[in-house]
Amino acid sequence: MTTDREELRELAETVERLHRETVKIAELTKVLAAALASLNAIEQLGDDAQLANVDLQNILQKQQQTLQAMSNISKMLNDTAQSVIRKIGG
């Protein structure tokens, strides 16, 4: 037969175990929150990298267009010069 004193001791032990478990849960919650923050940061880096990639593609496209325009101007200047030379010589 258990006495009141034994029941109180068992209750105190149970409360102590529950307290330790609560502390563990709080610590795990902090670890999970930190992990989630890290994951969010990694996802943001991925988004930033994608945006940078799009920007780079746009820059390369503009560079290609500029190079094509310069090539067209060069060809026109060459054709004009050859036409003038033919008229002078011919």
C-alpha cells in the first residue's frame, strides 16, 4: 500500500521528468527554427542566383545585338567605300 508521502515523491518525479522533456522539446524547437532559417536563406540564394542568371542572359543578348549592329554598319561602310572606288576608277 502506498502512502501519501510515496505518492508525493512519485508525483514529484513525474513532474521532474515532464520538466526535462519540456526543456528538451524547447531545445529541439530552437534547433528546428535555426534549421528552417538556414533553409530559407539557401532558398533565397537560389532565387538570387536565378535572377542573376536572367540578368546575365539579358546582358549577353544585348551584347550580341550590339555586335550584330556594329557588323552591319561595318559592312555598309565597306560596301559604300567599294562603290565610291568603282565610280572613281570606272
